[in-house]
Amino acid sequence: MWTDTHTHLNDERLYPHWKEILQRARDKGVKSVFVVGYDLKSSKLALSLSKESGIYPIVGVHPHESENFFLNEEEWDTLITPKTLGIGEIGLDYYKMYSSKRRQKEMLISFICYAKKKKLPVIIHCRDAWEDLIDIIKTEKIWEIGGIMHSYSGSYENAKIIAEWNFLFSFSGLITYKNANNLREVLKKLPLDLIIMETDSPYLAPQSQRGKINEPANLVEIAEKIAEIKNIELETLPEIMDENLKRLFNGKL
């Protein structure tokens, strides 16, 4: 029924229990989960987990890991299989600055070029770096592959620009937080054919689970909030989001 488009079952907090976590998700109607890499090791683990039905890998390097990373395409080619959905999570993060802006931008460009070679969409993380991100993805003609804005937290104005470039906007447990009125307004304004959702497990647990380790079973709470904000029946959401995902991933799902 539901698809969690961004999880880290490859995270050390979840991986030892991934089978039980996946079963709890399935019991809540979550039929598919995308396991997203944040470095080479976690990307390899995402690929390994994808042997399980309903798990799809996405491989890449988080901007926090940019400083000493250089893309070896031959090494990453081993992670590209018919089940690999995209390249990510990649992007820019100027909030914590674990890596310099220069290296973050260099790595983002490298991975976008690689994704274009592989004809795969990108899954992008952005925090406090919207101007630089938009400049880069415009220069690199990102619309040739498109992608997902992961756990979108930007403005409606930025979303309008990015939406023209074959992107979907994924909303996480952030929309359930009491202080997220601005983000809920963005969600309200965006058309349904641009919206998907995620848990970002083990991070960003929705309001009822805040302070706990998040997992894909909590996706239903996010879906309920989206249905409330968009003023639609909850039962209509799975088909809409499935169609959005099929469009982006060219029917691979």
C-alpha cells in the first residue's frame, strides 16, 4: 500500500534488527522501502539488503562525508544493478559544515555527472544551502535525469523553481512537528503529482514518536498528516504517490 522512499535500514541502529523492522512496516501496510546510502560502506549494505523483496537500493555519499572523498566510478559501477533506483543521498549541508563548501560542491557535481552517465535520478539533501544548490543543479542540467528533494524543508519559492526540473518533493515526519507551520504551507501549495513521503529512519520520528528511533512503520502517521493538509481521503494517497514514483523511475517499481 505505502512506499517509504527514504530509509537507512543500513544504519547501525537499525541494521541488526532490519527483518523485524521490515515486518512491522509490512504489518502497517508499507509494501516497499528505499534504503539510501550515505557513504560507500552503507551503499554496499543497501545493495545487499535489496536481495529482500520490497527493498530498493539508492547509492551515494552524504555531503557530510565530502571532505576526503573522491569518486571512483569503477568502484561505484559495482553498485549499479537493475534494482538500483538512483544516486543519493547527495547534496549540500551548510548547517553543520562537517565538510567545506568547496568539497561539498565538487562532490555534488561529480555525482550528478555520474548519475547522468548511468541515466539514474538523484536524491538530494539540502540544508541552509539553497542558493548554491539551485545554481549547481541548473548549471548541470539536472532536468535530464530529475530526482527527489529528500525530506524537503525549503521554501515554496525554491520548490517552484526545482519543480520545473523533473523533481518530486518528499515529506517526512517534520510536517507533524508543532513548529512546522511554514513547511505545512509549502506542502499545501504543492500539487499532489509532485509529492511523495518518507520516514528518513532512524531520524525525524513523527510527533507521536519524537525522541525515539524512527522506523518505516511510522510512515502511516506522515501519510495521515499529508491527507489532512491536502484535505483528501487517506485511501487516495497510495495510488497517487505510486504514479509519481513510476513516472520518475520509468516503471522500475
